[in-house]
Amino acid sequence: MPRLALAVLLLLAGIVCPVTAADVPLTVRVSGVSGELRSNVEAHLGILAASDRRSGGPAALTEKAIRRLHKAAGEEIEAALKPYGFYSPEISGSLVEDGKGWRASYSIDPGAETRLREVVIAIEGEGQSQPTLRARVAKTSLASGARLNHPAYETLKNSLRNDAYALGYLDSGFRRSSIRVYPDQQVADLALVLDTGPRFYFGEITVEQDILSSAFIDKFVSIRAGEPFEPRRLTNLQLALTDSPYFSQVEVTIQRDQAQDNRVPVRVATTASKSQRYETSVGYGTDTGPRGGAGVLWRRINQHGHQFRTDFRLSAIQSTLASQYKIPIGDVGAEYLDFTADAAQRSLNDVDATSYAVGSSLNQNRWGGRRRLSLALRHEVWAFGNNPNEDATLLTPGLEYSRIVADDLLFTRQGYSTKFSVSGAMEEVLSDTSFLQAKVSGRYIRPLGPNGRLLVRGEYGATMTDEFNRLPASQRFFNGGAQNVRGYGFEELSPRDDQRNLIGGRYLGTASVEVDYLVYGNIGLALFVDAGNASNSADINWKSAAGIGLRYKSPVGMFRLDFAHPFDDPDSSFAFHISFGPDLQ
């Protein structure tokens, strides 16, 4: 028995840890083809895939395995060429071992092209006149005399099927779909005939929930019974309900088996979110220092979807207590009217300020972006350095418009954002002074090769007032910091008074050019030049800086660690900044 057990153990050891040949290099060379043909050949070649696995792989290939893979290469190359219309290739292959390793070479002459002879591509049925389907057929490269291309055929077939379904032809199918190849004649006949069948329409949309009024839920549902069935609209409905604060889970079921007169009922099952959400946060920013906060959101005050939240935020430079009552309106998933109240205490550089405010704003989708109309009554007490306190009350109406266009909001490679705001006050209307202030900003991003980007941003602001000294600190312009001009401290670019206190300016200007590049996975580097200042003159005295940054592409936005040298600060030669979030916001 001991000998038998030993034999079994040795056999298992041989299975688990087989003895292999020495790990010698294996190189594979393919010539004679390029472009999509070469890519497909390389994707089919087993010996090429094996050579890639061997690089740093767990074991060496034996001579027997290499010869077996080489023997199969001819058929694999032929299979790779056929989808592109080459059915009679000439393949010359060799496999040699020169003492340093194995070298496999394959010289390929694709041969004569197989051309399409008879081509029948048609749309039949109720949807035969649909512009989307007709345009899809018109754009295809599959025509008599063209080279046979199986991928193009499959792409067209899938596109027609998907288009028909998206238009509500749920029973669509292909009456004919075939490719007949005649290699000896170097021709092929192709047929693709889609029968759309009847068009379907939405039936009753039922949202199952008991926390909100039916009238409010109906505002989420833009679909009406009798409209053409379009699955994308159900996806939009599901996203709207899921993105709202009211539901934690939303499941949409198309009840195809219950359709009557081609009207399909839809059932939307929901799971309600908890009525309250409690939040806490701890962090650090180079602009704010250590920071933390706590808050609570009441997701639904009543059956009309009203919400209320209150938050306390504390950092090294500011503490804030704020509350908001939100009333959904219009497009209830995105538009709302709110009423706010806040109290804040701020101590930064030479500015100490305490403010109390109440206000209201109307937030709506307009002109391809977001429009915000606001009205706020604010009382502020402030002091610069050791100067005595000053105070002012302002009733400030405002208008803000912003727009973002991007291929990806979290990591944009192509896109731009714009923002414009104007606000003011009149001394005759519950205000201690009059002013008018406007600010415009923009950001632009474009790709530089597969891993690089160019990022450009700019900002300009101006204030009109006859009594600038009566304007509270919160209504003045300051510059500098991680989001403005790197290399300088947060809001340390500003005009100064006779005591050298930073007092803010009438005008604001910022410009920045940056190039970043992902060098390894989601890790990248950046080079940048920033310039800007806050001034009491429209002729801004620009302060500049340049630096290098470390980037990490996280799932929730770009993390940035920047090291900058200021060219116009005699008291500092270096500053670092940490920032986080999407590049266009």
C-alpha cells in the first residue's frame, strides 16, 4: 500500500506540475496582409496567441505543441480571410529552431477578391417606408460589384433588427438572410429581406407605488397610451425614477403577452427609498484645509414630492449652516423651485465676515442648458484686517445660465462648458448700496492622441458701482487657488488697502492652458500654465504660474495633485494643490 500511495502521489504531482521544456523564445511573423485583414489573421492565429501567453506565462511550450499550432495555422489564416471575400489565398509557412528559439513565419497572398453578384436588400411590411430603415439600407456598402464583406453584412443585419425594434416593430424578422459563395467563380449572392410586421403602440403605463400622489408620478411619465412603442422611452422613464430621490429600485416590465390591438401595457415596479438620508463627511483641501460636515435630507415631505434638507459644514476657513426646501416643478426629475436660508462665518487671509441670508430660486432646463433665476436678501458684517466692522444689507436678484456638452461628463475627452451670471441691487429697494455684477466663464477640452488631452479655461468678471467700499466682501472678486490660478494661495490675489489688507476687486480675470497624458493605466501627468488676478481696474495686472501635476482617473472624476511655481510672488517659490471632480464643472 505505501508503494501504491507513493505512485499515486507521483502521478498527481505529474498532472499538477508537469515537466516542461526550457522556456525559449518563440517569435511569429506575418507578412503580405495589412489593415483589417492583418488584424483578423492575428486574432485567429493560435500560435501567435500562444507566443503572447508564453511571455511571462506559467510554462514553456513543448516542441510538440509548437508544431501542432504551426500545422493548424494554414486553416486559421484561411478562416480569417474568408469573411473579407478572399477564398483562394496562397499561404507559405515555415517553422525553424535555430538554437536560440523558435521562429514561425507566414507569407500570405490573399488571392483574388470574391465580388458580390446578385444583391437583394429590402424592407417589407408595415414599416417599409420608415426613414430610419430606408436610410440604413441606402448607406450600406453591400452592392453588386463590391467585395464580399461578411462583417458588413452582419452589421447591417443587426442594425436593421435593432432599428425595427426601436421603432416599435416588435415582431420584425428576416424573411430572407443568406450569403451564397461560389469560390470557383469568385462571386457571391447576398439576400437580406426584413419583414417589419405590424407596429406596436404603448398601452397603459402602470407605476406601482404608494408614497406619492398619482398626479405627481404622472409628471415623470411622458409616455401616453396610443403613442408608438419606443423602448428608449421606457429606459428614460426608468432612469428618471431611479435618479430621483424617491425610489431605490425601479423595474420596468413590458407585458407583451397582454397586448391587445397592438397596444402593449407596461408595468413599473418600484421600491421606495428611506424617507430620510443622513450624511457625514470628512476631508482635506489645499484651499480649505481640514473640513467636515453633517446633514440630513428628508426625501419626501408630502405626497407632492417636496424635499427638505439641512447641512452644517465646517472647515479651517468657514463654517456654514444651510437649509433648503425644494418643490419639484415642470420636468420634476430636474426642475424645481426652492427656498433657502443660511448663516456663514468666514475667516480667510485678511477678511472676516459673517452673513445671514434667505432666498428663493427657480431652476429649469432652458436653451440646451440650465437657467437659474434667484432672489436673495442678505445681511453681512465684515472687516479687513484690524479695520472696524462694516455691514450692509442687499436684496439681490440674479440670473445664471450654464451649459455642458461632453462625450463623458466624468472624464471628458471632447467637450466644453459655459457659464454666465448677472446679479445686482438697488439702494432704493431694501439695499444699502447699488451695484451690477456680471461674470462669464468657459472650459474646453479636446483629445491629443489616444491618451492625451488639451484643457483650456477662462473667466472674466466685472462690477459696476459708485460705492465699492460699501460692497460686502462676498460680492467682491478674489483670485488664486486650486480652481483658479495655481501657484498662489486661495483667494490671495486681490487689491490691497493702505494697511496691505486683501480687500477684493471690481474685476476678475483667469486663463489656463493644460495638457495631461495617461502614462500608465489610469495614472497620468500634466503640464500647465495659469494666469489671472483680481483688480480694481479693467486693465488687469496678470499674475502667472506654471507647474506639473499628477493625475488619477477615478470612477467618480479626476483626482489632481498639482505642484506650481508662481512667477510673481516674491514670498513663495512653490505651492501644491489638491482638487477632485469632473473637468468641466
